[in-house]
Amino acid sequence: MKKKELITSIEVALKEADILKEFSKDYTEDVESAKYVLNLLREVVIKDFENINIRILRAMHDVGMSSYKDFANTKLEGAINKITSILYDEIPGYKDLEPLRMDFGQQNPI
């Protein structure tokens, strides 16, 4: 498993998110949403990499898909893509997850 690499990649993405937020007012809301999911993912990976909450994975799937539009041509896009790549390789069924989309924050919060 690439647990250590995943944690390092998440931390890189969080740093890139802070940099992007600091230098651009256009990305503020999108960056905050991405940081929220990245922080949740980091916490659960540290605690129990084998049993990551499906809602967190679905939320990360959303962040990964929206990063192409929301963070196009930024270092944050690349960092999120690396995380997504690791999740695709390491978690069976990740690529088949349904997006969380508008379910985000509804019913059972992640």
C-alpha cells in the first residue's frame, strides 16, 4: 500500500491550496471545499487506511473530477490528480464510485 505516499501527496495538495488561496481571490470557495475534503481524507488515511469512509472517497472523487475545471493549470490540480491516481490504484472500486455531488453535507455528513 502507498499509505505514506498518499499522506505526503495530501499534505502537498493542502500546501498548494493555501498558496492558491493566498494569491487569488477567485478560488477561495473552491479551495476551501477541496481543503475540507483533503483534511478529512488525511485524517482517515492516518487512522485506518484499509477502511476509508465511502462518503469521504465519494467526496474526493468529486474534488478530483472538478479539479480539472476549478483549478485548471495550477499546481493544486496536479497535486489533486496525484492523490486521485493513488486512490484509483490502491482502493478497489474507487473508479466505480458514484459522485457525492449535491448529497455533500446532506443526511449523514462526512
